[in-house]
Amino acid sequence: MPRTKPQPESKLILTNRVHLNEAVRQYQSGKNLAEVGRHFGVSGQYLGRVFKKHKIPRHIGGHGDYLPAIRKRHRTVIQYWQDGYSVPQIARMTGYTAGGADYIIRKAGLIDGPPPPTGNSKKRRNRR
């Protein structure tokens, strides 16, 4: 019979539906995982695993949007690209930077090769 590691009481609290709902409510009100985790005496990383297990949508990459909302914005960028708009036009219409829009299009496999130069870098001359 395998041994199970005893769980701290704070981790057991999150198995209670009432406490889990409270954690979700705090998270959706704008607190990050670390802040909510501190309230319950667990790490933000552990809380993220609990949310994943229960299929609770999480913020990604420090953005306040949830994954489904970000995917929807990405689909919009891709649709504009397929409709023939240029990357700078897409960036203006969606609120992304040109680099961000370009990245989304490349990740979707619609553009091959290295990204174009941004125009911000000046060629360095050899100084002797």
C-alpha cells in the first residue's frame, strides 16, 4: 500500500468547494495567484495547479485577460491577415504592437522566415 504524504491543513482547505469558490472569486476580482495563495496559506504555484485541475480559466502572461479572450483576439489578428491587411494595419486595428501582431501571425504558421527589421536599430559603424 503506497504511503501518502500528509497534506498541510491549508492545502486540504482548498479541496473544500466553499474555499475553492472563495479563491476563484478573489482571483477573478483582480488578485494574482500569489496574493490569493497567501490568503489561504499556499503558494501561487500550488493554487495554479488546483485551478488547472478544476478547469478554472486563468490569466496568462501577466495579462488581465483570460486565455479564451486572448485566443479570440489572436483569431481576430489571423482573420485580418487572411483578409489581406498588413501587419501595421492589423496592429492599429487590434491594439497590438506591430511586433506582437507579427508574432501571432508567425506562431500560426502564416509567415515564414525571420521577422522583418523594426527600423529602430541603427547600423553600428566600426569605430577605430
